[in-house]
Amino acid sequence: MDLLFPLILVALLVPMFLGVRRQKREAEKIATMQDSLKVGDQVITTSGLYGTVVEADDTTVDLEIAEDVVTTWLRQAIREVRTDDDVTTDETTGETTDNGVAEETAEQTETRLTKD
């Protein structure tokens, strides 16, 4: 009976300790990624905005989110850098699209809206 309380404490503290270690590793990985951002990287922000890094300094990055539309973000707002596997270029039109996501041109949108 005297060993029961210490065993329960160990059984509860070990998973907590392992979880904290995993969170620290993940935070270090994200911080390293954010520190290594460079011009031309395609990124996703924590709010889900897709953009391309056009300028970076110590605390902020400028993202081009559409042609000639540049916004400034804190480095900490960058969630991930997209890889070439995430992005493909349509060889017929030269447009960059996400894999598995259909994009609609302005003419297609206008046509669809006028039909409705």
C-alpha cells in the first residue's frame, strides 16, 4: 500500500513530461523554420493565408498574396513553408495551383454567376 501513491505519481508524471518534451521539440522546429525564411518561399500563415515571401527582416516578412498585393506579417505568423510537392504549375497556362484544389478563372466565375 505504501508503494501505490508513488507509482500513481510516476504513472501520471511520465506522460506529462514526455508531452512537454514533444511540444518543445515542435516549437524549436517551427522557430527554426521561421528564422530560415527567404525571398521566394511559398508559405502558409497561421490564419490560412497563402503567400510568397518578397522581403524579410528580423521580425517581419512581406508576403505577396496576389499579383502586386503585398502585406506585412510577423515571422511568428508563418505556420509552414510549402514544398514543391504541394504546388504544381499547369504547363498549358503557366498558372500555379494547389494539388487537388480546383481553381476558377475570373471568366469562369463571371459566367457561373451570370447563369445563376
